[in-house]
Amino acid sequence: MSTPQHPLVLGIESSCDETGIGIVRGTQLLANTVSSSMDEHVRFGGVIPEIAARAHLEAFVPTLEQALAEADVTLEEIDAIAVTSGPGLAGALMVGVAAAKALALATGKPLYGINHLVAHVGVGVLEGSVLPPTFGALLVSGGHTEILKVTSLTNDVQLLGATIDDAAGEAYDKTARLLGLGYPGGPAIDKAAKDGDKKAFRFPRGLSLPKFVGSAEEPGKHRNNFSFSGLKTAVARCVEHFEAAGEPIPVADISASFQEAVVDVITSKAVRAMQENGLKTLLLGGGVAANTRLRELLAARCASAGITLVVPPFSLCTDNGGMVAALGAQLVAAGAEPSGLDFATDSSQPVTNIVLEPRS
Amino acid sequence: MPNYLSIDTSAHASVALIDSQTGAVLGERTSPRGNDQTETLAGFVRDLLAEHQQVGAELAGIIVGVGPGPYTGLRVGLVAARTFGFVWQVPVHGVMSLHALAERVLDTEHVPAEFVVASDARRKEVYWAKYDASGELLDGPHVATAATLPALPVYGVGASLYPEQLAEAGAHGVEESLDWIAQAAELGWRGIKDLAKGVDLSDTSPQYLRESDAQVPAFMKKDKA
Ligand SMILES: [Zn+2]
């Protein structure tokens, strides 16, 4: 049974290349169906927005049907619908939002347009996980690299730091291309790095110079921010160097050293941000959460800083509808006002905007 | 009598409620803008249904424009129509969007023996199709530059965009039609007529007419080589 504190919510996600529909009752995950167009992007070495948007259109109704069957619920039983309104790829977001509005209108259910990044954090409440009232989150994926401070999932989330150029996952994809390792780059480099020496090359840690970082008392402008474009260039130069010398490219060593540069800067900045904001718990989200070296180093650094690290199951870390439903259920239980049917997508929706206000 | 809900987003967001027996348009809404389909479509449908006390599940069906048209807007109408059909359990019929312009030509005083309708395909091209005086589709839909159109009268906003190229092709835009865009009312009427003739409209695949545009990057080709 759904109760006001445990509403039955259907969540829709279409911000990138996954069409996700999840169904949650309170904090219990009933279904999490994902249809991915990833295979269609492989030959391009990255997500092509138009291909993703075309796939969302074809996948929407079949994915919805499958999720309802899996959860064994009917549309009449659903209390509310939540949809990712941003941030994400505009053309992809519009398919999910248009579908969500049609679904809400046709069923007469209230609709909530919610923030994709906060939804990544929302999975932390699922399946009996108990989070403290205030905690931090580190999101790392093909589309984002962010550090968040969560004071309340439903009305107070702050951005502590983010990438100023590429997302970490993008840096992985681009480096994998350079090394001829294929797409997606994250798992490919993670695998190649296993046989490599992470100290073979010293690649730059972006925005780590004192002028960017400052001190705890006088923080620099980019204390908690990331940059991966310099790293990408350094790897490219390294590859060119071996090519010009006619020597074989040491793929394993470059992979391991690149990965170490990414993971080192992400984990050290995230842990420092937790400490300086008095946060004792860190939730890891996003597709790169599957990366073995990231998990290993983050776990070690959190442990020595006395921070509890929470890593949801991988299927909840990548983009999915369950996370949208999870945050939606929190919002419904907290009495948030629905967004109505007239809102627009916001491809750069800030984390402070957790749920869209209805347009007057 | 049950009514049809007609939706077309190949140009602007456009919605109509049509009597299935008489073809009378009971109500319609078309956005004055071409880039707000996501914001406006659901609200248009909500208002139209409410004004006519129309229960979604009691519709005769949904008629939806399958394009051609700019992709992002086009998908909004298609995903909405398919979702309405799924929830209300009513059939969804796909109609090529340029038919809506052709229907409007048939309503004019002097219908040429053959004519062309054209809409804006962006990227210096138009979507076009050729019809006879009865509204039968003779050729199309295509996407091409205006210079390649048949030497016939051309109707629709697509005829206003590249007048020099049109003249080059020996075609000419029909003055009264130069601001015409596809509208759900005319699209729906075409759908009702085609259904009565037994035309199969079960396919609601979008008419993109162009590939997804993605080029395989040079470095990926190099890898394959
Ligand atoms: Zn994401």
C-alpha cells in the first residue's frame, strides 16, 4: 500500500543515452528498467545527441510497459510521476519531458520536473540505506564531475565544486580513443591499466596549483573544481612522442598513469571538501563509480579522514529511472508542489533547483 | 459521436479535436512559435479536452503528424501521441505532415491540376511533396534545395524561403499560402478521409528523411583501418 510517507512514484530519465523508467514505493525500488542506445554510439567514440534522441522516442512506451509489468503495478495505482527536466542534452530531455507530460495528463497524476544530479544522490535513500541529515556527494560520469553538499535532499543542495571543462568520463573517452581502446573509455582504460605502472608517467593534476587552490582560510577560485583538458593534451603529447620515435605506445602504462591522475585529483579534492565542510559521509554516484581504482583510492582516503563512504549498487549509479522515482518520492512525501504541465526543460539546471516551480 | 484528437508538431505545436463523422473541427490550438512544443503541447491537449468535456479513453483515436519536420519538435508530438494511445488504449494513426498543407490547397478556389507543398527543413533546404488536384500524393516527401523543385505552383511557408532558387526551378510560390504551416485540423481531416478509404495508417515512425547526421570521427576511421 502507498501511504503519504511512502508514495508510489514513477520516474522517467532521458538526459543522455539511457531511457530509464523506475518505480519506487517510498524508499523501496520496485522496478528499474533501462533501455540504452550506447551500442549505437560506439562507432562514433562518444554519445551523438541526435542518435540518443531518436532512440528515446522508440524506447519510451516499451520501457514504460516493461517497468509497470516488473513492478506489478498499474498506472491507476501510481501517486505521482517525476521526470528529469535537466541538466542534460536538450533534445534528449525533451523526449522524456514530453512523454512524462502526456503520461501525467492522460492518467491525471501530478508531475514533478526534477534535477538529474540531485536524483543521482536520491538513490542513497533506497533499500534501507540510512543517510545522515547532512552529507556530501561525489558524482563522476561521462556527463558530470561534481561535489555536492546535501543539507536536505528535497530543499537544500549546494554545489561545492565541478569540472570547468570536460567531465571525467569524457576525459576517459577521449584518452581511450587516443590509445585505440574503444568506447566507452572508462571500463576500457580501467582494464588496460591493470597491467600498467601508474607511476610510469607523471600527468598533470588539473587546478592543483596554489593560485587555484588557496588555503582553507582563503580558498582559491578553483579549490574544489576540476579540469581535465590539460591532462588530455598531456596524454596526446605522450602518445605523439612514441609515434614520432617509431616506438610502440605503452598503452598499459599510459592508461594506468592517466587513470591515476584523474582519480588522484578527484579523490583528494572530494575528501578535502568533505573535511572543510564538516561532512562525515560521502555518497559516490555516476557511471564512473564502477571504476576500480576510483573506488579503491576513494575508500582509502575516506577511511583515513574518518569519512563514511557510501557506494550504491552499480545499476543505480549509472543514469536510470529509479533514481528519478526515488527523489520524486522524497519530494512527494515532503509535500513539494508539482511542476504542472507547462514547464520547459533546462539543459543546465543548477543543483539548487531541485524541483521546477509551476509556471504561472 | 466519438472524436479524434489530432496532433502535429512538424512545424509548430498544433492540436485539434475533430468529429469523426462530419470532420467538423470542434476546437483547435496552434502555437505562434516554432520552438515551444515541449512547453505547450500537453497544455493545449488538456485545455481542449476540458473545454469539450472529452474523456481521453472515449476518443475514436489519435491522428499524429509523422513529419517531415525539424526533429526535436517532431518527436515531442510523436512521443505524446504514442503515450496517450498507450494510456487511453485508443489507436494512434500516423499521417505524413505535408498532407496538412495539401488539404489546405484543396480548400482554395482554384486548385491546380498538379501542385507542390513545401515546409522549412532548415539548413537551406525544404521538405516537399507533389500532389494532383484531388490531393493524391504523386511524389515525396523529399528534402532538397528549393532549386530542385518541379516547375509547379508551390504552397506553404517553404515557398517563401528561397524565391530565387524557386524561380530558377521554374516554380513559383503561391502568394496567399506563403505563411501556411502544417496544422492539426487539416492533418486530422486527411487522416479521417484516408481511414475511410482503408489506407493503413498504423505506422507512426518519424519521417526524418535525413540520417542522424553524425559523422564517424576521423580518428575512429583511422582505428578501423
Ligand atoms: Zn547522470
